[in-house]
Amino acid sequence: MPEVRSIREADISGKRILMRVDFNVPIKGGKVLDDMRLRAVIPTLTLLHDKGAANIILITHVGRPEGKVVEELRVAPIDARLRELTQVPFELRENLRFDPREEVNDEAFAKELATLGDIFVNDAFAVSHRFAASIIGVAKILPAYAGLLMEKEIEQLSKALTPPRGSLAIIGGAKFETKQPLIEKLLSLYDKVLLGGALGNDVLKARGSPVGASLVSVLPVPTAVAGNDRLWVATDAAVVNTQTQMGRSALINDVRAGESILDIGPATAQAWSKEVAQAPFVLWSGPMGVYEKGFTEGTDALAQALVDAGTGAVVGGGDTAAAIQKFSFDPNKVFISTGGGAVLQFLVDGTLPGIEALKK
Ligand code: ADP
Ligand code: MG
């Protein structure tokens, strides 16, 4: 586990604190739709306040404004929501990515940011895989510490890299080529790796199953991966005919031309739910189906099995987190990471550039 300087060890009293957070959250009609990332930094805010910080300046990016002011990506709704969640006084600065210098780790921009504080705190695990001025640049100028959320993310995701025997990794979503290094690594650490989503389609195809009109990657899956018997794929699927839009569940060897696999099927969901309930530990990232279009059944079934069984788990990615949050879960058992891409990169490398910048 990377050893970082912790905010718990810093002398905070009377200091101006500059804290990078990741408040890149969905906003609609001036309202924050999902405030999990806001709630997640409240312990750090409280600690800073209790230890007598002179002031707390928060910096974040929102969306991809690409260096220009985009009205819909202003931080005002986030500022308002955070004030409902905490009494701790803070100032939230405007979207960092309105300035083109943020994403290229511009030195002058980092220096400007650094004038805002005496101490820098990084509590933005979810964006710490980026070489940004507010992640890397500032940490080189000011004394830099990990916030409590950052510490917890590091601790929990490091745990996922030393799973007990019999543990299960579940990986879903799309873009096999971007997840291949992760899948290879997990196959060396976990007894079983269950592959759903479009990733599963790629392995099904490589194993000679008909995938019809399903989404598959351009690059084929290497035989060393496809042939690994720790790698599990669905035995049935929810399919839709792309012409008629008719849906049905199909055995995996019976997917017809013109049909797309859009979710794992009911038999697979049931069998995998049993695995989830029996495993000592589960790492899970990515949906089993096209979640945003309503193909939520497979993902939700696994989420329910996980929380019902009280299986210890580390979960990453927006859709997967949303599925778990539909059910009441024990936060001492299930850790929901605030990260998506950062989780995948941390699991592959065991660290992130923004974490390296906080090392002892
Ligand atoms: P992103 O980084 O864009 O969130 P992910 O790798 O997390 O992408 O994958 C999520 C995406 O995977 C979702 O947009 C979902 O629609 C897609 N997906 C999941 N299962 C399937 C499937 N069977 N066919 C096509 N797309 C799928
Ligand atoms: Mg995702």
C-alpha cells in the first residue's frame, strides 16, 4: 500500500487549507443529481475545521468544458448542495477546467493555485490518475497531504489487491482493450473473474459462441485470456433483435444473427448471485448490461445478492455504485469507491500519479 502523508498528522491550526476535491457530479436544472462525492469529503472538512483551519478553499473540475467558461458547468449548484450537507465554512472556487492550463499541468497555473493556501490537501482520489495542475503541480509547491477520503480509497483498493482465497472479481462495462491489463492482473489474484457487459461478448466470441449483432471490440481477445478457466462468462443472456426490437432470454449458444446481447440472462444472474453470496470478498466494477437503457436486471440481481449476504466488497464505477445504492447496504461491509477510471488504473498499477505526489 502506498504510504502517504496524512492530513491527520499535519499542523492545521491557523493555516489556510487548499483542498482538491472531485465534485465532478451530474447537474440538471441547477440541481446536483448525485451528491455521493460531496458527502464523501465531509469527514475531512470536519477534521480541518475542528483542528482550527483559518479557512478552507475547495477546488474541483466539473465535466469537460475544455478550457472555456460553460454556463451549465459552473459550481454554483454544488456549492449550494454542500452547504446543505455541512455547517463547516468553506469557499468553493469556480470550475478549474474553465482554465485551459489545468489539464496540461501548467506550472504558472499551479503557482497561482498555490497562493490560495499554506497547505495542500488532495481528497480527490477519483481524478488522481490525471496529470493536472491541481493534482500534481500544486503538490510540488505546497506541503501536500492526503485527505481522509483519499486515505480510505487507498486502503480499500489496496485490500482488493490482496484478496483472500476464494474471492471473486466481477468486471463489466465496455471497451475490452482498455480493461485487458486489469483483467489479466485480476486473473492472477482472484480465483474467479466473472465478466459481464460488452466485455463478456468479446470473450464469448473468442470462445466460439455466436454473438449476433452484439457490441464487440475491434481487437480480438488474446487466447491466453480467453482460454483461462478462471474467467467466467454468461451462460444465458437478455437479447434484443435489432430489427424488430423484440427481446427474449437466450441460451448463450442460441444467440441469433441480428440479435444483440444487452444483459446477462436470468440463469446466469442466479448462478453468479450464489457465487457472490458465498465468496469471502468481492471486487466489482462495471455493469452487467446496458444499464442506462434499462437493462439493469443482471446488475441489480448481483447487487442485491451482495448486500443480502453481507459479503465484504469493494465496488467502483458509477453504474455499479448506483445499483448497490438501490438496496440498503452495510458501509462496513461494502466500500463504494468514488472513482471510475481511477479505480481501474489503481488496480493495475497499485498507485496513481496524484498519490505518488503525496508520498512520505
Ligand atoms: P464508461 O467509462 O463509458 O462508463 P464502462 O467501461 O464503465 O464505460 O462501461 C459502461 C458501458 O458499458 C455502459 O455505457 C453500457 O451501456 C455498456 N455496456 C454494458 N453492457 C453492454 C452490452 N451487453 N452491450 C453493449 N454495451 C454494454
Ligand atoms: Mg464507467
